[in-house]
Amino acid sequence: MGLIPAIAGAQSDVTSFRNTAPGVHYVGSKVCAGCHAQIYSSYVKTGMGRSIISGGDASLREKLPVPATVFDQDAGEYYEVFRKDGELYQSQYAIDSEGKELFRQTFPLAYAVGAGENGFGFIVRRGNYLFEAPLTYYTKSHIWGFSPGYENSNYAFTRPILAQCISCHSGRPQPVASGVGAYRDPPLTELAIGCENCHGPGALHVSERQAGRPLNGPIDTSIVNPRHLSGYLSDNICMKCHQGEDARIEQPGKTVDDFRPGTRLGNVLAIFKVPVSRDSSSRDVLLAHYFSMTVSKCYRASAGALRCTTCHNPHIAQAGIEAASYYRTKCLNCHAEDACKIRLEERRKTNPPDDCASCHMPKRTVTTITHAALTDHWIHAKPDEPLPDGAFGSSAESRSGLLVVTAPPGDNQPDIPPVTLLQAWASLIHDGHAEFRPKMNALLDRLARESPRDPRVLSELGRRASADQTPASRAQAVRYFERALQLGSAAPDDLLMLAGLYGREHRNADAIRVLEKGAQTNPYTREFSDALAAQYIALGQYGRALDVIHQGLKTFPDDVTLRLLEKKVKAATLDGALLSKEPLP
């Protein structure tokens, strides 16, 4: 489903760039700088060019006030950030009523994320796994606070950095496909977003230019230049990272890192949006920069000619009065200066003076990211202007009930693989959109017949069956999850679900087998330690339970569940003696 009705005269995808082929390798931005020194020098001063730096980078010393301590009142725990021997660290600790420290865990900050426009987040490395650090420094309010996503649940140092997330904040990540938050060494072959994130892999271009090979046509097709793409394909490059939406689902057999600039993002990643009503405010589309632009009158009146790079030059950093003047010039390329209904004398009183964007694309607070504000990319004439009629075409009445943001403009019935749509609906239902459950159930019944060997289908069948509390449905759920794991699912949730079902059927030994497998492949997922200890307790294997608990507390010293289970074991054994270490039946 396209975002808007068909656009007359929409550009076709006319130029084929040869570096979009899968076999072309990346070379890194410093190689590009050898010939494009001026552009590179300018680019590395931009926010994208500084998206990730080493946690020990000297530039952070003046920007981050340390030490600092933040107290989590709900958990009764303290979080501290400090510098030692030039490196940044974060700690988590708790103290009892007498001031005695109950536990403490401290990690060096491997990477700092963000250029500081809204703040600096941090990543810690635990073995080959990357995790978000619990504290972020918010530059607008000049305070340390909990990181985005920690508002409702404090994950401490166990919130994994997912491949889809890091791919937008870094140059070249190296995620391990079968591991949640797992990466090869080094995790990032290029730290900040680089030249090839937008232009595609550069090996072919470097090879041909160094060899002096003549161009075969009017442009160099060995490297993507977005200016020679259609507006839609050019926007796909930006959309990959600047289109946060209700569901972002990787296509079957693809990962987000398979995307090559110059190709359709929808080939590897489908982005879905629940349609907003016509009386919705701009806050409902604030994080959706591409979508916001496409519902703007400027975009619709341009017949698709307006694109992200019409206004943005990714190679140049701008701020303050300079930025206001730059973007005002962009507006005046299409709009007459005397078209503004506000008198010039009044416009000059604003700060910055006579700034088009401050009225028509204002900065707005992001409710889902603490202390942050972003530019509203829905360009509207008046602050209270409603979303335009017809902006959504017939998509709200379509078979999916969703907008497919990655679909080309005017394509109201894009070809979405059924399993992709299944995952989108499942994600939305998990986030509270129960209205999609009937559609999902109908599709799930169909896929159960058509794709009975797809682990994703089997997992959803298992979840649906487990929701019915009858013994027969639970037995069916067990069969679905067992089959999903046999066919390659390594999802931690599938392992935990199956172990839980085994436990309810008093198949504790089977549950332990599954949980030990999960703990081995997901050593920093605390739920495996919690569940494994509980299963040993259920079998009366208190010695083994304590072994799991003590090992778990070394990795998760803040784990309240493990500490409660430890008390339970000691109470059951009177004085805490180990009563049983017999092998499992």
C-alpha cells in the first residue's frame, strides 16, 4: 500500500549502479577520503559523521560532567558514571539499611553513541555481546538520566544492541545472525556512519578509478550517486534510518545489512504504519520523517520531485542562524517571499530571525525519548492544520489495514510476503493493537497449511495455542515449538516458551535441557538463569539450583529473582546444606 494516491509523473528508477551487486566489497571512508578529501573533511563534522566514537575519545572530556550518580527509586539502586585512567565507566550498585554495599557491577564504556545534538548514549561490551548502558547524558537539559527505553523497565546492563539498531548508528557493524546482541570481533569495522552507508560499497569504484578506466556513459555507474537516482530510490537511503514506525520487519532470508543504496529498501526491510486519523497531530508522525514529508502539501504538489536531499546536504554540518538561512533559501526556491501571511517586521523578531522552519517545521518534544526534540517533517501552513484529505488513499480499507511505508508512491497493493505481514501483525498485537488479531489468525491458519516448515509460522502457532489454557492446546503448543526449534529457530523467546510449557506439564528434565541450551547460546539473558534455577528446585535438585543461582549472580548481581530463589532453597534445606546432586531422571 503506498502512502498516497498515485503521483502523476513520478520518476522511474532509471539508473542502474553496478556497485549494488552483492559481490562488491566495502573499503571504508578513509579510502574515499584519499580522493574526496574536502567532502570527507566537511562530512566528519556532521552529526552522521560523528554518530559513534570510542568511549575513551578525548573529545568527550569537555562534554560530559563526571562523576555523576542517578538513583532508581523503584529498584532502590544507584547508577554511577565516572572516569578512570582516561576511560569512562558506568556502575550499578545497591546498599542496605546500614550502608553496606549489597552488590556492584562496573563496565567500561566501549562506545559513545550520538553527536551530542540531543545527547550521548553508551554501549558496553560483554565478551562478544553489545549492550546499552543504563545512563545517557542529555545535552539539552545538561543532566544524566536513564537511557531511552529504560523509562518503564530498567534493564541495567542487559539490554542487547540489536543489528537493526546499530546499523543506523554506525558505519559497518558485524552482527552474528544467530545471536541476539552478538557480534564478531571487532563489532564495528567502521565506527561512525560513513560514505558507503549512502553511496554503497566502494571497491569497484576505487579499482576502476585507480586503473584510469574510462566511463561508459555520461555518469560513473561504479558508485551510487543519489542525485542520479529517482526521488523514491534516493529517499530509500534516508528511510532506512530516518523512518521509525510501528513495525519494521526484515524480509524472508534478508537482514537490514543486505540493503544496498540504489536499490529498494523494501526488498530487505518492510516498514509498516498503523493509519492515523485525519484529526491526528504531527506528534503522531514525529519519528516518521519520510512519511511526514510525503503527507506534506509541498511533496504532493511537487509530483514526487521533492526528496530528502532537496533540503538536506548530508556532507555539511549546519546549526543556528546559518542553518535557518540555509533552509529558508531552500523554501524560497519554490515559494515567493511575499507569500507568507506574517508581516516581515514580525518575522524578523523571531530567533533565528525570519526562519521558515520554526513556524512550518518546528522542533517538537519526543514523548518516547526523554529530554529530546526533533524537527517535525510534516510541512504545514498553520500549527493546527489537520492531515490532508486523501493522504492515505484506500490503504486503511486494504487487506492488511496498514500503510506500507516502503512501497513506491502510488502502489496501493504492494507484494508483501505473507510471513512478513504475519510478523508485522504479531509485533503490533504485542504493542497493544488487538484489532489486528482476527486478520492475523486468518493468515496464520492459511500459513499453517502453506508453510508448515517455516519456524516463524510454527512459533506463532505455538503462541496462539499456548494462550488457550486447556491441556490439549498446551500439548499442541509444545509440538509447534519443538518443531520450530528442530527447523532452525534460535529465538530466546521460543526456548523460554517451550521450557515454560514443559514445566507446566511437570516435564522438568525436558525444560532443563531446553534452558541449558538457551543459556549456552544467550549467556547474558537472565531469564534462562532464573527459569533454570526454578526447574532444579521443582525437581528437588537444590545443590544444582544453588550452582545455577550463584553462577547467575556473578553475571547478574542485581537479579532479584535469583536472590529470592536462593532464599527459597536455603529455607527448604533448613541450614542451606546441599541435599541433592543426583543426576536428572
